[in-house]
Amino acid sequence: MPPSSNDIIVQVIAITGIFLIVACFLLVYVNSYNLRKKRHLQEKKDMQQAFEQELMKSQMEVQEQTLQTIASDIHDNVGQLLSLTRISLSTVNVSGQPDKAKEKIEGAMNLLDTSIKELRQLAAVLHAENLLKTGLQHAVERELERLSKAGDYETAFHSTGNKTSLTDPQTELIAFRIVQELLNNTIKHAAASRIEISFDYSNEYLRISVADNGRGFDTTASMGSGMGLLNLIKRTKMIGGDLVLESAENSGTKAVLNFPVKTKSSNE
């Protein structure tokens, strides 16, 4: 028995309703997907902006600390050397005591030579960007050479693995400043005679170790009270790395830094 017209109408209405429900479901799903995608992109954008702001803040902190270190060195080292030079020259009596005058002038010349060397070392600290044009490893090696030439430290440098770069130039600059600060801490506090740095490259990370044979310290106590160490850890994390300090009293100090490296694309 053929279906009646009423049955056909009911079937058409039912099929139409099903299509409308499916269409509404698809519209809701697509709209929900687009909203989630838009929200995800916005969150990603906000996170990127927050990261860039933190990175800029970290860069400014690094620059400020570098300038403070340089200002302190100029005041404590160069300023004192020049003051001693001035005092030495002001007491020179060429006519009355020629032998002593010659000795004082030679002493003043030595002080001036030391002042010039100190200023050149400070200039090298300021021109990190130029050093980094040939890579982070080269810049760190130059820092060790500077310390070695000063005659106060025995230094050593080691490198293993295939050399590569960090993710971008700004990251390398911050990493270099972190190494500089670690060396500066060694110079100021460790009473060390030997400093050793190693670069160990892998496909994903660069491990930098900075070790000395100084007096060492209690890392737990220093982490709780030393803002300098906390800032170093914060800056390391800001560029995607991590910092581990290994030290004990009278046993030297070793700082181990791990940084992500630039991965090569298939076209490289």
C-alpha cells in the first residue's frame, strides 16, 4: 500500500528537521571551534608579548648591572690608581732628589700602564656585541684570555661537540652577560687561582660549565639571601635555560648552564 500524502509530509518534515539540527550543530561546532582558535591565538599572542616584555626587562637589568659593575671598577680600581699616580707625581722633586724623582716617575708610569690595562678590560666588557659577532664561544674565550693576561689566574678552556649558536643574538648576549657575571663573582669572592670553562654541544642544548678552585660557599644559604644568584637563575630561565650551582666551603664552585641551541632546518 503506497504511503499517504500525510505520511510523505511527515517524512519530509522529519528529514528537514534532521538536516536543520545537523546544520545547527555544525554551525555551533564551527563557531565554537573558531572561538577556541581565536582565544588560543590571543593567549599565544599575550604570552609572546609577556615574554618579550620580560626579556626586555631582563636585558635592561643585565645592562644596568653591567654598567654598575663598570662604574664600581672605575671608582675602585682606575680611580684609585690615578689618584695614586697623582700623589706620586706631586711629590717629585727633580732638582733636589733626582734619583728618588726618577724612581717615583717610574712608579707613576707603572700605575698609568695598569690604569690603561684596566680601562681596556672595561672597554672589552662594554663591547660584548662586537665580540659576539664571531660567536658566544669566541667571546667567552676572549674573556678567559683577558683574565689570563692579567696574570692573576691560571685559565683553561675546553670544547666538545659540533659548535652551534643559541636561538638568537639577544639570547647569546644575555648568556654571555651571565657568564661574565659568574666570572665577576669568582674574581670578587672566590679567592681562586684557577678558572676553567667548558662548552659541551649537543643537538638540542649547549652546556657551559664555569668552575674555580676558590673557597666555595654554602649554596643553600646563598640562594636564600643572595639576590645576585637569584637574578642569574631568573635570567637563565628567561632565555629557556637553567642554572645549577655546585659548591661547598673550601671545595671551589662550579656553575653549569644549559641553553637550547638553534635547530637546523631541512634546507640548511
